[in-house]
Amino acid sequence: MASYYYFAAQLPYLVYGQPEPMSSGHFRELCTSFLNAGDRRRLEQCRLDISAKSRQPPPPETAGASSFLDNWEEWEGALRLNLARLRAQHLKREGAAPDAPGYPADAVHAAKAACAMDSPLEAELFLDKTRWDAIERLRGLDNFGSDFIFAYLLKLLLMERKTSFKTEKGFMEYKTLYAAIVNNYGGAESGEPK
């Protein structure tokens, strides 16, 4: 495992809930100057949108090079599969519910807790904080190795995701959509909710 002491020591400390100090794109550009070729290729595997369909095996020359990324992909994949299963059950689409692993247990519990929340925004914020905590736990104690760099990028992606939530705009779109549904299906014949 490579050590990137000089690069890692220059990076600003990331705090959940604070604005990102740089974009993930800028960080990736910085990495091209400091990371070796194998770690640059593995950095391309760092993403939040892990699913069984999108998960691609790492390039052969980097396979097994990062236990952190392997564990992250397992954790995030389990979270997403459990969310999909719980949502399918909630919608009474039992046949559409994917098989979901029961491990890692904290990913399973996070999915259950998020699905029990009334507010979609609160659920998303809860899931992102849980992801942040999982990244912290999974990356280990080496603050200067490649796993630190990979974890840093994932945290930046989470910070950007949180910044992209626009509460007022989302609420207005929700009200518009809800009004359209009520107008199309909730006329005098079916009655509106009381």
C-alpha cells in the first residue's frame, strides 16, 4: 500500500455537515499528480452509486489493492439492496423485492431506520450520515495511505450530495406533483382525503 504523507497532510479536514472545501472533480485532478497509476485507476472506482448492476470488478492490476474499497462496496451494496427490498415490501411488490444480505448489520439497520422515517429528506440525510460513519470506520487508522485518499473522495461526494439538496425547491415540486395527482385522481368521484 502506497503512502501519500505529503499529499494527505495538505488536505483540509472534512467535517460532516460543513460545506465541502473543494469539489470532488478538483480533488480528482489533484490526485493525478500524487497517486501512483494503480491508485489512480482504483480512485475511479470510488463512487456512491453502488448497486449490483453498476458494480464492476476493479481492473485486474488493482484487484484486492484496497480492503477499504472492497468493504465499502460490500457495505453500500448491502444498504441499497436492503432499501430496495424494504421499499418493495412497503409497496406490496413482494415478487420485485431483491434478495438482500443480512450483513453488514449496521447497513441493514440503517435501511430499516430510514424506511421508517416519514420525511424523505430526513431519511436521505440520515443515510448520508450513516454512510459517513461507515467510511470513517472502514478506512482504518492509516491517515496517509491510499485508503485515506479513497475515503476522502467518498466524503467529498457525500458533502456535494448534501449541498445539492434544495429543501424549498423540493417542497415546491412535491406540492406541484401532489396537486397534479389530486386533480387527476382525486376529483369529486373519489373524494379528497379528509
